[in-house]
Amino acid sequence: VRIFDASLTRQSELEQKNQLDDLQARLDQMFQSCESAVSRLTSTDNAYTVLIDHSAVDMQKDLYLALYQAVQETFSYAQFSLYDAGGMLRFTTDSSPAFAAHLPTQWGVLRKSSQNRGMAFYRNDPYITQDSDVLLRAAWPVENAPGTRSGYIVISFTNDSFNRLFGSYYTEQDVLILLDEYHEIIY
């Protein structure tokens, strides 16, 4: 009986490890797809120019087209938005934005992004912000070649985003917790 129990325990632990590895790979793939989309959007100075020059209507249309083309892989998992340097929402892939039309630049994801060279992640605190649907944000600065910043690309992940991403990997009986670097619960 003990050998049988030990065998079942080992098999269960192995299945759990494999399932966690699959979840980690899925999350990594989503973040890599987001980074790839951001790289495509920032590969030219189009986003930089449009965030500064509000009168460039043709460039705005081109930017919207580029935005939707770049995010095709991640469209069901994340909403992409472009904010200008002052934190005002200028463009978004969300048809009904439930999140702020203005993000503060002195704290939160834009502050963290301004201190990093790559993508910065920030757990959304529902007690501080009005958009409690958003659980996690990632931001990437939009800069020209010399490094002058005109805005940010912000990627928002909601509870529904994570449910679609992880939904087939666990049941209602399972517990899945995603933590930030400070061990605060994201999902």
C-alpha cells in the first residue's frame, strides 16, 4: 500500500510540474508576442511622430493600421494603447476602453517604464485606480533614434485575458496564483 501511495504521489507531483511548466511557457510566449508587437510598432519613427504631431492625419491612420497588424497574435489576451508623454490616451485597440484616458507619469506603470530601457511591468492596484478590471500593465517607452521620448505603449491585461490564456490548463478545483516581484497577487 505504501509503495502504491508513493507511486501515486510521485505521479501527481510530476503531472503538477508539467502543468506548471506548460503554464509558464504559455505566459512567456504571450509576453514575447507582446514584446514582438511593440518592437514592430517602434521599428520606425511613425509612432514617435504621431504622438507629437497631432495634425498628421495620414500618419495617424497608418499608425492605427500598424497597431492592429502588430497585435494580431495577442489581440485576445491584451489591449494595446499609446499614451503621449503627458500620459494622455491617444490610440487603443480596445473598442470600449474601461481604463483611464489619462495615466499618471509620476507613479505607476509610466513612471516605472521611464526608469527602464525595455518593457516594464506593473501590477494594477484596484484600490488606487478606477480601472479595477486591469490586473497587470506593461509599458514600453516610444523614443526616436537619439532617445527623445514622445510617449508610451501600454499593454493591459485583464482578468478575462488571463482566463483565456490559462483557462484550458486548470479546473475550478485547482488554484492558480500569479504573483508580482513583491509577492502581491496579480491573478
